[in-house]
Amino acid sequence: MVDKKKKRRVVVASGTFDLLHLGHVRFLEEAKRAGGKDAELIVIVARDSTVKARKGKTPVMPEDQRRALVESLKVVDEAILGLEDFSIEKVIEKIEPDVIAVGHDQDGIEKEVMKATKEKKINIQVVKIGRFGKRELDSSSKIMRKIVEHFNR
Amino acid sequence: MVDKKKKRRVVVASGTFDLLHLGHVRFLEEAKRAGGKDAELIVIVARDSTVKARKGKTPVMPEDQRRALVESLKVVDEAILGLEDFSIEKVIEKIEPDVIAVGHDQDGIEKEVMKATKEKKINIQVVKIGRFGKRELDSSSKIMRKIVEHFNR
């Protein structure tokens, strides 16, 4: 068995993080906790082009601002922009995470991780993070709807 | 002269922080820097009722979420909700800050601080923080306008 240097476990979480809200922060906090004490949290922030290709429209906040805002959170050690052609396989190759945290609305990513770890015969823990509370403003699209109602009143 | 225990200089900044964006973070970072190395940054987040009374409408995000989100920023040591009847005088009495940071759109607060420090004959440094960049999305109202345009398209 190869001796591994004792190092911090690396947790990877990803998302768009458009209109940052408390649900995002709680998601990231729980993701980091999944890596145990002293884990390192690396967040991959989706590029505008990736979001456009996947959801049909560009985020409100541009990618560099979304990335910088996420990195300014206490819980985040590093935030990086995703690759233009984002794939969880490439993330695994590049970052070699110990844990990948998957949000309640990221089932697709979960399947991709399962497939990649099986193919590569590597061991990565996939942690599914629940939705936070049943509050009204825990998703960017709900926040946008509220803003639009606000303006049209 | 009374001997003061050597302690971290306390900087106070305040605001609504509705729809948190990078302009807010840069404002808080510069505010903290104004307190010198190892300063402590306390942020007063305006209550919904105060914003309603001053600006005529309630923020999109409720006060407890705005406060918690601000406190989750690396640069912030503590975020507290303001008093219902917010006045900079009471802030000065309660927190005894060394520095009060004032944003580009907070001229009212600057005058209040000047008046209070003069009356009480205390020495508080008032630091005016400039606007960040000439970017498009450095204010909550601009972000809201963009969202509304987005939806009505």
C-alpha cells in the first residue's frame, strides 16, 4: 500500500450560485462538514456558457462576479470557474476530491460521479445534501419571481 | 490619561445588503482595511421595518437571512440587526467603534456621525468608501432591474 501523506480531505461542490442566498451557504457548509474536521472545500462555479447551454439562459450575475462572491464566503477555501465543457469526470481527474457533494437539484451530477468512479475504479464519497428548510427564499428562481412581483406591483 | 488595554480596533459599517453582490463585499473589505491590521469588522444590518420606513418598501430578502448571509462572509467578524429606531448615536454608545465606514450612498449617516462625535466630544474616525468600479451590477436596484428585464423578455 502506498503511503499517503496525511493531508486535508478535499470536498468538491458545484453550482451556478446566481443571486447568492442563505440556501447556498447552508449547502456549502454541509458539504464541507461531510469531509470531516479540517476538510478543504473547493467550489466549482459554472461558467455563463455552460449555464446557457444547460438551462437555456445566462445567469443574472456574470461568472467572474459569481466566482468571487462564492470565494468571499468563510466556508469556501477556493472557488474556481468550471471548464467550458464541464464534466464531472474532468473535475475528478483535475482535483482528485475525496468527497463530492451533490445538491437536491443535482441528480444528474450524482449519476455522472457514480459512472466515473466505477469506470476509473476509484473511491470517491458522494454526499447528497438536502434542501434547506421550507423557507420561501431558498432558490434563485424564487427570489427572481419575488423581485418581479415587487416591480410589477 | 487612562490606560487603554491594547485591543483590536473596531470598525462599524452598516447597510441593507439586500441581494448580496460583490460591491457589498468590496465595501466591507475596504471598511475593515480602514481599521488597520487585525481590525474587527462589525456590520449592522438594517431591519425590514427601518428600510420600509426610510425607503418606502421592504427588502426582497428578510432581515434574518440578510444578517446571516453577511455574517457568512470572510471579511465580517460579526453581523447584528440594527435597532428598530436606528440611530448612529445609539450605535456609537453601544459598540464604541474606533472607525465608522460610510458608503458612497450614505451621506446622511456621515452627517449624523459628525454631529454625534462633536456633541459627545469623542474621537471616531469616519472613513468614506468609494463606489466600486463602473460595473453594471454593483447595486441591488440595478440587479433587480436586470432580473425584471430578463423575465419580461
